[in-house]
Amino acid sequence: MVSRAAPARQSPPIPAGLTRDHLVEIYRYLRLTRTLEERLTALYRQSKVIGGLFRSLGQEGESVATAYALARGPNQDILSPLIRNLGSMLVMGAPPIEILRQYMAKAEGPTRGRELNVHFNDLEKGYLGQISHLGDMIPVMAGIALTFKLRGEPRVGLVYIGDGGTSTGTFHEGLNFAVVQKVPLVVIAEYNRWAYSTPPEKQFAVKDLAEKAKAYGIPGTTVDGNDVLAVYEATKFAVERARRGHGVHLIEVKTYRRTGHAEHDDQHYVPKDELDWWAKENDPVDRYVKQLVQNAWVEDRDLKGIDEGVKAEIDEATDACVDEPLPPPDSALDGVYIDPPAAPRHWYRGL
């Protein structure tokens, strides 16, 4: 009797038109986001970070996947991140060393120590720093998307809004304007369970944020925000729809904020068993790794190699900038007044 080896297991097709290289690149951005934020947390606890630190732990997947669906490069699509969308900026090309410098208010940072966290732009790479007032980036991005339409450019804008932010007047005004003008804009509504310390049932009466889209006459899609490929597929569809001239699309991503509003927030208002469940059962990075390995799309050793490379990159970036100087005090007026040296050095003490 001739023994025969069992047939090799066939991997299921990779979804959404992606390739193995795409899957690996997405994983690298996920790992880069988490590792960079872990480093920022360590620096914050050493008092090297100036101001607040806002982490995306537990919701990195939706930031990376949504940005990955855009056209990237000079004069391509533009997104506007919120404080928890660091992953989207990395996908668009923000260098980790610039983010480290920005958080530590270094003189060589993107804003020369004058702004904090993700409040900075690189329009050539395709990201626009947020305005702190929640909801305000909806009308800003509506205006940017309108310029794409008026110029006949095949470009798309993407903007993030938190569940609490959908309660603001500017969210309504900006979205209504964008819809009426039929601009190429994709709105990512993040249902992450907590608007600072306010649960969703005290913010709005609808079950799903996507239901709000009905009032504006636009498509509204709800997707599992911790399923990286599902988020990518939904966003890719909305982006290409907008690019073809069909207007605004709202995507609700169901995810979870596993840290406080910022590092200073101890989350005493969140049940511990709730946090534990999301960490153990619904972590977006863990779920993505499991999907890659179980479907034999990527081998575990390849992912470990990426982990090592990302850690080395963050170590190198940290070492390169952690001891850089802060901006000199007498440069505070640079970029504010047309002729700063003409002002008395300590003019403000007379106020």
C-alpha cells in the first residue's frame, strides 16, 4: 500500500484586493503605533513629555486601516486625525522621530516646541493637524474636500470624529454643508464607548452612530472597528465612491478606548472587568495576528522580525532626539510677530 502525504492546506484568498505585502505592511504600522505609544508613555512617566499624552490602545486597528485605504503621496488624499489617530499619521508618512520631538516640545520638532501631541501638519504627506474643539475638523475638512471638487482633482478627504463629538453643533453644520455640496469626504465616527467619562447612552439616543447618516441623506455603515481588514474594506469602498463623485459617506467603527482620556485619567469610572475583557478578547492587533497566521497568509516568524525592526527603529529615534534642547525662551515671539527682535525681551512682565 502506497502512503500518501496529506494535501497541503490551501490558504483562503486574501480579501479586499490586498496582497501579502500589503498585509505585512499593515501589521508593521499596527506594531509601530503601539510601540511608539508605549515609548511615549515611558517618556511621559519620566516627565520628558510636555503636556498630555493621549493613547490609542485598543483602537489602533481602525486608525491604521482607514488611512491605508487612502491614496498616499504628494498631492494625494488628505486626512485629519484626532488625538487617538496616531496610527493614521504613521501610515501617511509621519516619521516617528518627528512625533517624539513634538511630544517633547523640542526646538527641532514640527512646531518648534510651540504646540503639543498631534497638533501639526504635513499637507504634502497628507495629514492636517486637528483643532482641539471637537467637531470643528468636520467643516474644515469639508472645505478642503470642496477645493478638490472645484479644482477637478480626484482626491478625497477623510476626517475622524468621536462618539461624543457627534453631539456638537459643528459636526452637524460641517456634515450638512459637505453633503449639500456633495464633496468627496469620508467621515469616520469612532464609537469607543467613552466620551472622556461619559457613556454613549448619555450622549445620544440612537443605537448606532451610522443611524445619524439617515438625517443627511447619505450612506451610513457600521463596522467592527477591531477587525482591521473589515475596516479597510469598508473604508476603501467609501473612498473610491467619493472619488467617483458620489459624495459623503459616514462609517461608524465600533471599538474601545482601553486607557483613560489621557495618561492623567485613572479611568475609575470604567468597570475593571470590562477593560479586562476588551484586552483579552478583542485586541485589534492580536486579532489581526491571529487572522494572518491561521489563514497562513503570513508566518509568525516574519511578524516577530517586524517587531524587532520596529523596536530598533523607535530606540534609534528616541536616542537621536531625547536629549535635544527645548526652544530658547527668547524665540517665543518668532513666527508670531513680523519683527520679534524689536519687542522688549520681557515685554510680557509689564502686563
